[in-house]
Amino acid sequence: MGTGVRFEIDYLQYLDAEGRLLNPDLPEFARDRAQLVGLYREMLKVRCFDAKAVALQRTGKLGTYASCIGHEAAHVGIGSGMQIDDVLAPSYREYGAQFVRGVKPREVLLYWGGDERGSDFSGPAHDFAWCVPIGTQCLHAAGAAMAFKLRDEPRVAVACVGDGGSSKTDTNAAINAAGAYGLPFVLCIINNQWAISVPRDSQTGAETLAQKGLAGGLECLQVDGNDIIAVKAAVEFAVKRARHGHGGTVLELITYRLSDHTTADDARRYRDDEQVKQAWTREPIKRLKNYLMAQGWWSDQEEQDWTVHSNAWADAEVDAYLATTVQPLESMFDFLYAEAPHDVAEQREQALAWEKR
Amino acid sequence: MAAITLIEALTQAMAYEMREDPSVLVLGEDVGVNGGVFRATSGLIQEFGPGRIIDTPLDETTIAGLAVGLAAQGMKPIAEAQFDGFMYPMVDHIICHAARMRNRTRGRLSCPMVLRVPWGGGIRAPEHHSEANESIFTNVPGLRVVIPSSPQRAYGLLLAAIRDPDPVIFFEPKRIYRQYKEEVPDDGEALPLDVCFVLRDGSDVTLVTWGSQVKETLEAAEALEKQGISAEVIDVATIKPLDFETIHESVKKTGRCVIVHEAPRTAGFGAEIAAQLAEKAMFDLVAPVERVTGFDTHIPLFRLEMKYLPSAEKIIAAVKRSLAVS
């Protein structure tokens, strides 16, 4: 029997779990102290924010919240590998990518705090809002990419989905459409090993999630998602290809969800502490810190100072969130349509009259 | 000016708006070279090219999801579902995203898309090709739901739907796509998306309907006239938002109302009209509201489908029941 076509999935990693360099062929940004320290600082900020958000939920000041702990390299790597005119279609925990792009932490808190204004980003006005139905955002990103291609704009659409979301029709449909139309589209499958309680191996018999892109004719790459150098390099590679008309890419970013699925979940019901303990040895912040320290680019004093700074930054955002007043009742009517149809306008008046009774 | 059919009026409207607005595009299955399975996009790819008349992979989820993404990023997509019964994979994108986009982002993003859906029974089509599922979408905040019933109204309402800054589900009564021709000036004049159209003045009873049933309802009104009964006929056209005022004004005059639709009866849109009559027009009515609808069954395969659909005879019988109450 002859060979039809053979495929291979490359795997990208620069730093091992201890922060030792495995691959000396570093991308340009990783040779630059300021840039690499900048990425480290972003990751620390996100982790500080995340801890504050969980604490807010535990003390009744926030609704259900989806923690991002453990995903810092994947998220910050995605955000920092994009340009501001590109569009991000997140799922619902990629705050690290969003902060880099200009979304404010107080907006994340507003959203999980039960207020639609959280999705009115002060960051890039064109980015999609969080997407709670799983995987649908992948097709919205493909649609955005189609708009960019039709208008001949050098822009790229980047979607984030999880290992669970890689099973969704929409995710696979987006891969298919991106390949069929040659769209400037990048799909980041953030494989954190758990779709609430269902492990990665139960999602698919495929050896990698990256290979989901093969069937659509996309470039595919598996990446150590806890190694921010690898993530950013992979995203930059994929975004550049897309921007220059060479088509879409699927990146599988392998990481681990160190938290419960959300604050409403209890992961102890379905996974061993031992697995989580092991995952902590591979977490993203420690390994970059070790690398930076070994280079002499970071010190314990800087770590301490930046932690103080990050906590103060997160506290200020929490304060800004807590200071927001509840939206007026009529807000539920006022954004439904560009102009309220008569039936909506009538119900708005009825609702206001009831309030004033 | 040559007279054209309802479906030709839809083509004319799309072509007009695509010439006017470069952000308008069409996407769907077989809409390109083939011109759509009903030929609604016939000739458009020749004028506008494959960049704006876009054949999609054979996946309704893809069509809807791409349309949402396109609309949120500055385009005005007209997405075509090939048939009513195939639109269900699109519903997640319509309900969870298109309908919510503006509200959930406080107006930062919006979704100005049209979903065109050949709709309803009576064309001897295979299974899943004959559904009247409009009422489902009238329960979704953020949508508009429109069903034209004449070439002129098809043209004006589709133009309005394309120009509307929010998502519109545009159901097309495929049974009357080619029922008759009329002159439709290609003047770019849109019709309002929040009014009913009074097609025939009358004083004894108000007949309220939409879509393909306008045909049977007008036939019933003509037959009734020969019997000395004067029926007013209202084409609701836009069922969401509902122009109840026009219906109410008519009922004030006639005191009787018969609602006709081919969708199943329970929670069909006729129920909403009847509820509003009970709320707002109780004392204008002199007889109970009558409904002539499909049964609460699946529309049967085509050997029996005309037994399922409302007929002029059933409408006339309902009018007689109403008139018997004094």
C-alpha cells in the first residue's frame, strides 16, 4: 500500500518545568530582558487578580467566577502575540489575554458580579465578549476573519476554546470554514485537561487536540502552554501566517486547570489531589521566574516589589468594581434594539411605573 | 416595468441593497452559481461575484455562526437557510448570540443580520421542508420576525430587514413564491417593520393572517362577499413586534376576529393575538375569537398536507361560527 498523505504534529517548548532552557533557538522577544520581564509581570498581575476575585466570591461580593489560575502563560501569551486591531473571541476565563489587550479587571468583576456593563470593554471595542455557550465563539471568530478578508484588512481573528470545547460542532465547523475560505484565523485550544469533571482523554480518541485542525487543512502545532515563550512564539507565528494570507492555524496549548472549574464547582469530587500536586510542579509562573533569575534578569526584591504593586493594582480594580451602582431598571430594555420597538417601549414604561408605585 | 413574482422581488431587493451598501453580502448553501435552491439569489453572483455571494460548506451551524461574526465586525450578512426544517442547528447562534449581542455588550457590539428562511408547507416537498416555526422566534427578545405575502411587500420588507440595525428572521412563504406577479418598482423604498397591512376593508369580521395563508384568507373573503358578508383582511407581515393597534382598530369596527395561521395551534402566534384581544379588546368583541390553524401534529408528508393546512372553506366556516354569535 502506498502513502496517501502523512501528517506530523510539531511540539513547541523552550523551558522545562524548572525553567531550564531546552531549546536555545529563542525567539527575538525572549532574548530581550525588558520584554520577557514584562510578560512575567503580566502573569503575576493576573494571578494576583484571580486570587482577589475568588476571595470576593467566597465573601459574597461576586457571583460565580471562573478562575484562571494555572493558565497565565497561555492567556498572556495569546494576548501578547496579537496586535490591537486583531480581534479576540474568548471563552470565559482568558483574562490574561484580555488585560494585555486593554480590558479592565473591574469589567471582569462586573460581568461575574451580575452586570452587563462588564462586557462593554474599555479595551478593544471590536473584541467579542465572553462566550459561555461552549465553542460558538470559534465560528464568530471565523466570521470576523471572513469580514477582514473580504475588506482586505490585514487583521486576524483569534478564538480561544478548551479541551472540552474541541468536541463541539462549532469548533470543528470553524476549523472547516477557515480552511475552506483560507481565513486569517487562529484557534487556540487551551487544553487544561478538564472539562468540568470530564478529563481530556474522554473527549476524543485523537492523540492530540492540535490535529483537529488537520481535517480542515489548517496548520497545527502543539505547544507547552505553561511556557510563555513557547506560547507567544506560537501565537506570533500563527498570527503572522494568517495576516500574510497563508491561512489558519490550530494551536493546542497544554496546561492545567489548577482551580475548580468555577467557584460553583468542587474538583475534589472527580480528580485526585496527587494529580493537582503534580500539575503545580509544572505551573507557568515558577518556571519563567527560575529562568529570569538564572539570567540575572529578576530578583527576590523585584518579585516582592512587583507583588505589592500587583496587589495594589488589583485592589484598586476591586474597589472600582465595588463602587459601581446597580444599573437602572430601564437598562434591561434600553440595549435590546438600536431603537426600542413599541412593545418593548410599552413594557419599559410599565416596569418604571411599577417601580414608582 | 415588468411584473415579477414574490421571489423575484426578494432577488431585486437584495441586488438593490448590495449595490447601495458594500457591507451587504449573501451566504448560504448553493446560493452562488446555482442561485439558491429556490433561485432567490439567481444572477447575483454574476453581478456581485463570489466574494459577496458566498457558497458555504454544507453546515447550517457554520452559516449562522459566520453571519454572527460578520455582523459583529461591520458587515451586513444575509444568511440563507435552505429550508425551515434545516434551520434548527442555527438556533444557538440566533438565540444565544445574534439576539443578545447588543444587549449583553451594552451596545458595544451589534448583530445587523438577516436570516432568510423559505417557510411553510404546501409544495409537496420531502420531510423537514414544510415547517411553520415562526412562533418559536417571537418568544426571543432582540429579534424581529417578518413574513411577507406579496411581491411588493416582499421587496419593501426585505429592504427594511437588511437595513435594520438588529437581527431579523425573514420567513419566506415558499408556497406563494410564484403565485402571481405584480409590478414592483425598484426604487429602494423600504416598508416599515412594525405595521400590519390592511389588504381588504370590511365591516362584519376581521380576518388576521400572515404568509401563505393570505392567499386562502383573501379567497375566503371574496367568497364571503358573494354571500353578503364583508370581511376585513389584515396581513400581519411583521409578527414581532406586533402592530396590535391595526388589528384592534379593525375589531372595534367589526366586533369579530378570526385568526388564520398554518403553524400548530398551541402557542402558535395566533394565541398571542387572541391574548391581546382578550386584554385590550374584550368589550369591542361581540363573539369569541376564532382560530383556524394547523393541528398540533407534525405537518404530514405531502399526500395529506393540504388536509393539515387551513383552507378557505375552514376560514369561511369559522367566520360563520363567529357570525352565529350575536
